[in-house]
Amino acid sequence: MSTKRAIVVVLGSGYAARFMLSLTDSYAKVLHTSRDPLHHLAGIPESQRLHFDLAHPHTWGHIPSGADLLWCFPAAPVGTVRDFVKATGSIGRLVVLGSTSAYDTGAAQEYPPPWTDETAPIDCTKPRVQGEEFLRNECGAIVLRVAGIYGPGRHPYDWITSGRVGLSDKYVNLIHVEDLAEICIAALQCGIPGSAYNVSDGVPRTWKEIGRRLYGDQPVNEPAGAGESGKRINTVKLRSMLLQAHISIRHPDLFDSLDHLPRSAGAT
């Protein structure tokens, strides 16, 4: 049996952290932070809650020195991120949740879009990307560029019926929150420091495909201006890491997962 690491701190514990119960298999102590732990971390034992707000330096000292960190909110602005790292001193393994929106696709209209791997250009004008790149290059962070997250309470069919997204030919990449939770844990264990990994289920779909599954073959109106091609995210590097961690994607078939995922109350 492998030896447990001492402490991991989930910075900005939220939706995905609710599915990370197995962190206790790898760590002797698991701590969660929030800007308002009393209200936002009510389901977590008080001994595991920490008050932390990147915008308020007086809370930075609540993070134990040398702990592994799972950073779950945008790492911005970069100046504050840099100051926090300097003030914290020693950091163990560091995993940062980024976004596939980091990739700079420019004005390309190629369709279907080319596959995007971790070597693709990123948009360093975005504040969160600046912070992620500082942490990756200067602190050895493992950056997970995460696709759209779905799961209990976050159903793509509800996004469609509420009008949040239209049924266009734009490609979308998704990951079930249960898989994201396991990937975060795998990255803490097996990720290569200073590396980035794309995180999705590996099978891009178009919103029109997803809508067809919801509505059948009845015609649907494509929203005006829906000419974007989207991205097709390559996950070969991620799957290599998961193989090393002896885990696999639990929800590889989006449509099967959606069929078994409860809809929001009142959804049609």
C-alpha cells in the first residue's frame, strides 16, 4: 500500500470538489477553502474548512506551508497570484484548473475544426491564462485545461431548453464532473510538473447533435450568427496520464450519460 501524502488544500472548493471523496485515500488530511466557509462549506466538517480569499492577503496565512494545492478558481490577476506564492513560501504539488478557452483559435473558420492539443497557441492576454502560465512556468504547476463540465444539477439538455445555447454546428467538448474529480486526483499523483493537460471525454459533439438527441429529428432553428466552428480537443496526453494512474474515463459516452442524468425540476 502506498504511503499517504500529508496535506492537500482545495483552493476554492466548489462543485467539482463535492465529488473528490477519494482524496482521503491519498492524503492524511484534506482541507477546503472558501471566501465564506460558514455558508459555502456547510457540508464539510468544521475542522477541514479554511477561510481563504486571494484578494485578501490576511487570509493567505491560513494555507499550511508545504501542502499540496488543488487550485479550482481562475488564477488572476497574475500580480496577486505572484504575491500569494511569494508569501506562502513552500508549496508541494500544485494542480490548477484552467479552461480550454485558453486556446487562441483566432478567426479560423476551418470546418470541422482541427484537433487542438497542448502545443496549440494560447491567449496570454487573458488574465487567468497569465496566472496559469506563471504557476506552470515558475512553480511547476500542472495545469488542467478543462472543457465544459456537466453532471448532477448541470445538464446540457437544460442549457438548450433554457436558451443558454443554440443548436448550431459549433463543436463542444464536455467532461462529466465525476471524471474531472478523478482526473484532478490523478494529476496530483501522476501529473508531470510544469505540464498542461487537456481535459474532456475525448469525443467532441456539435450542439445540433446534442439537440437531435433531445428533440429527435424534428427541425430546429439555428441561431443567427452561429457560424463559429468551435474546437475539437485532443486528449491523448491526458489518457497517457490516466493509464499511469490506473484509471479510465467513467463517462465516455455523452449521450448515455445524459440519458441517465436527472433533469432540473421543471425542465422540458
